[in-house]
Amino acid sequence: MGQISKRKRVMEKDSLFQYGLSTLTIMAKEIVLIGRSNVGKSTLFRELTGKRVKVGRRPGITKWPFKSQVGGVFYVDMPGYGFMKYASLEEQDRTKDIIIKYFEEHASDILLAIQVIDASSFLDIANRWEDRGEIPLEIELYEFLGDLGIEVALAANKMDRIANEDEALDAIVERLGMLPPWRQWLDRVAPISAKRGQIEPLHLIIKAHLAKK
Ligand code: GDP
């Protein structure tokens, strides 16, 4: 008897928990940050949420998924991909698989993906991959997100390192399949400097997506 009522209480608690979770899922959409290691993704995450991303024991390995609620949305930090000083090739592939699976499984919950790039090294890295006969990972992921129907904002970070902003951004957007001039893509391309706290163009894009929610 005592066992049964205890079990009933547990079940009630469980269903309340489930109810709470599903309500939260309906309410809170996600804004997901992706980017290769060292592009300034953690710096940007901190600017957007006020939260410091927890990192694992080894540099470059962010504990995943790191979520932080701000107002009615969750900001989600994905592990950094691409070159990592301390990661093996298998580890890099695993990271890419985690990212791809996450987007495939959560596509309908995602309000916006923010793809962070280091605008000062993006083209050099893309050229290096292409010289090896490979599709640059950042370009592949950008196209993959578009194919899934996910809205993507390109956060072109480290603009403080760039002398000719228009020239650099025109070349970057063209590489991602958008016709220059880049200024016609202000709804999805945001030149920022996360380290300096200059992220207004990205805030405008996020605001526009929140308003559509
Ligand atoms: P993550 O690996 O992508 O999470 O990158 P971090 O946020 O850890 O930043 C990597 C390095 O880039 C750090 O030394 C940051 O201080 C630096 N960084 C981040 N944002 C900027 C920026 O806007 N401009 C410059 N010049 N450096 C930045």
C-alpha cells in the first residue's frame, strides 16, 4: 500500500516534470553558436549571455552542450570544430558528427544558427582546404544548415584586425555563395569584434528573428 502511493507520487512528479519540460520546449527556442576553434566563439557567447563557457580539461574542448537562457531563448554553444592543437583527426570527425546530428535532431527548435568565423583568416584557411582538393569545413557547414532550412547569421568576428572591411566581406560572402556587395546581406551578415564588445550588427539580426518568433 505504502509502496503504491509512493510510486503514484513519483509518477505524478514525473509527469509534472515532463509537462514542465514540454512547456519550456514550446516557449524557448534556441540560438545555436558554431565555429571552428579560436574564432572567438566563447568570447561572443559571453557577450551575448553574460555567461562564461565551461571548458573541459584540455584547451579547445568545450563541455557540450552548454546552454544559457536569456529571456525567452536558449543560447547553445557547440564544440569548436576544425583544427585543434590537442585533438586527433578522429576527435575532429566526432565533433563534426555531433554538430550535424544536433542540427538534424533539433532543426525545428532552432530559431537561428550563428556561424562565427574569424574574418581575418577565413579566406586563407578556405584556400588551403581547396588547394588540398577538399571543401572547406566552414563552407560545407554553412551550406548544410541552409539545406536543413535553418536560418543562419554569419558573425564575421575579429573585424578589428581588418583594414578594408568592404573588400574582405565581399570576398567572404562570395565564397559562401552570396553575391557581393555584402551590404545587401545585412539581414544575415554581421561584422563584429567580440573582444571589443562591438556586436551591434549581430544584435540587430537576433532582434529581427526574435520578433518573427
Ligand atoms: P573560441 O575557441 O572560438 O571559443 O575562441 P575564444 O573566444 O577563446 O577566442 C580565441 C582568441 O581570439 C582569444 O585570444 C580571444 O581573445 C581572441 N578574440 C576573440 N574575439 C576577438 C576579436 O573580436 N578580435 C580579436 N583581435 N581577437 C579576438
